[in-house]
Amino acid sequence: MQPTTAGSDPASSTSPAASALTGHCLCGAVTITVEGRHDPRVGACHCRMCQRWSGGLFLCFEADASAVTVRGEVTRYRSSAFAERAFCPRCGSHLWFNDVEEGGEPRTYELMPGLFDAARDWPLRSEIYVDRAMACVPLAGDHRRKTRAEYEAENRFVEGDLT
Ligand SMILES: [Zn+2]
Ligand SMILES: [Zn+2]
């Protein structure tokens, strides 16, 4: 369970942003600006951890940490040995998922696209843990799909999904 590599293909369309993206949580206490490298495509994860955290469907997009500026108080939850999830302590809006780097700040953020108006038109890049998806959220399209077994075979550090 770890959406970071869901779309980290070498041909990623990651590119410098033409202009800054600005997003905010539901209550407005946290604002996030992305000015720099990010991938304007959305990845989905259907693992049980992401389902519990998101309420059903986890969506994210990648942005270099150097491109991200966060204003406002944020609470982080260490959801596994290698990752943490951030949310607004006032309204509960989910903000991002990131890998935990040894002794430093994350290099990449997996930001929640719903915070950003600009992301409303972005395409779906990939979907992981498709065999665990809730019946009510089949995602149409010819994007890349991976089952739990396929994803965990390629990402050995993942400890396995909640049962
Ligand atoms: Zn997940
Ligand atoms: Zn908030």
C-alpha cells in the first residue's frame, strides 16, 4: 500500500509548471502552493489503508517537495514504517501522503488533487490494488492497473495491506 510508485514510469509527464497551483483544505486553514515539478495526472489506490483513510477512494498526484509550500498547521499520521499521511487538524481534510526519508524531509509529496481547482480536469494515470476496489467505484479508461500481488511483488518494502 503505497501510491508513490503508482505512476513513476520513466516516461512520466512530470514537467515544470507553467504557473503555480494553489489549493486549500475545506476550512481554509491550510493552503498549499505547487510551483515547480509535478505530474498533472492522478493516481488511485484501493488498498484497505487508503480506503479507511479516504473513506473509499484514494487519489493523489506527485509533486517534488522543492516545489511545494505549505501554510497553516498540519497534523501527520505515521501510517506505516515508510510513510505518513497529513491532514488539517481543524477540518480533517486530507492533504498528502509521503514516504518517510531517513533523517530528512520527504523528496516527493503525493498531494490530494481535490484540494486544487486546477486538478479537476486532470486524467487518471494509474490504479493500484484494483482487486481490492470497492464495488461502487470502478474507474473507466485504459490507464495502467495493478493488483495487490502485482504491486507488492514490484515493491518489496511494502509490508502488505490490512486484511
Ligand atoms: Zn493505498
Ligand atoms: Zn482545514
